[in-house]
Amino acid sequence: MKTILTIGGFDPTSGAGVTADIKTALSLGVYALGALTCITAQNTEHFSEIEFISPNLLEKQLEDLRNDFSIDAIKLSITGGSESIEVLTSFFSKLQCPVIFDPVLISTTGGNLNRVNELNSLYKYCTLITPNRNEMKMIGGSKSGNPIDNAIEFHKIHRIPVFLKSANPDIPGLDVLIHNDNCYEMLPSKNEIPEIHGTGCKLSTIIACLLIENADIVNVIENARNIFIKNTNSIFQPSGNSWLFH
């Protein structure tokens, strides 16, 4: 059975983070392992607190899994600080599998999660990064306020594909892929999608799972978006205005 390792935070709602990734992977027939970089206190509307796992404990989680499983893909989101990033880069250097980095910098409920200026050493291990437009502005290599320009400049500098989610606030659902110096605009196939907690997290995990069997990034992302749209038919609303995937 194919196996994905998701590395990131714990969200008590299971709408995002490692537990959400595990649910998504299992729905696609991929066995999911998880390693925590942090634990948060939050619900679908409010972010209370974050506490990072020590680099030593992170390393032990990763090495214990590596010694027991064949890892076919990695989905990375929240990294922790510079010492944890050193642990991650060392771990990635020992493996040969796709690494999809979803640089979750600010949660949809308002928490600061990743440290932008410490991420550069990770990029050379990444097969694909999947920021949203606000995250792209924060990590981009361009001074432009346009996230698509930021993504193009980032791609030129780091030579890795960028899948920019929700690229334009004026065109809901528009995603843009920058790959091999080409720019692919992917229009939404469904007009109205409600505000769902963990949407970017879910889409990136679907991509990571599909890349296990298919190295064609353009094709994988097109298929992943179709799967994601189908999944928006299976949501529920615990309270307030936010929705969760089943």
C-alpha cells in the first residue's frame, strides 16, 4: 500500500492540519503517517494559541517512521523554527520521494504559524509548493504586490513549480500553476464554494497523494482540483459561518 507522511500541526477541529491530511489520504486509498511540529488551540472561528514541538521530539518522530515505513510522498505544512527546519532538511536528504510544501503562514482563524525568513533552506527539497495568494506575497522573491508576479519570480529563483491557490481575489476559485517557465491559469469548475475550514490543506494533500503514481504535475493538479470540487459536496457546518469537510 502506498504511504504518505504528513508533517505539520494539530488542529483540534480536524478541519486542517495533520488529522485532516490523514482523513484525505485515506479517502484516496493512501496510508497516512503523521508527525507533529506544533499543537494549536483553535476552533473553526477562533485561534487561541500555538505551541511548537521540540526539534528533538520532531526528529525522533521522523526517524522512527523512516525506520519502519517506506515513504512514497511527503506533505509539509507548518515547520517550526530554524532548528526544526534543520531537522526537516536532514530528514528530506535521506529520502527520494515527492515533497509538497504547503507553506501555511497564517491560519484561516488568525494564527501565525510559519516563520518566513527561515524557509529558504527547505526549497531545494521541494517538488512543489502550494501557497495561497497571501502566503505567496510573504515568501515571494518580488517586490510586486501581485501574487502571480511573486510566484513567477520565486520560480525563477528556486526553479521549483509553484501552485498558487486563489490567485486573484476578483476571480474566485482561480488557481495558477508556474511550471517550467510556463503559466497555467486554472479556472473554477464550480461557481460557488462556501467558506470551508482547511480548503488549501485538503487540496495540497490530494496533490501529494496523486504525485505518488503520476509525476506529471500539470495533470496531477487538474485531477486534484476535480477531486476537491467533488469533495465540496460532502461538508457540514458545526456552528457559525464555517464549514468542514466530512
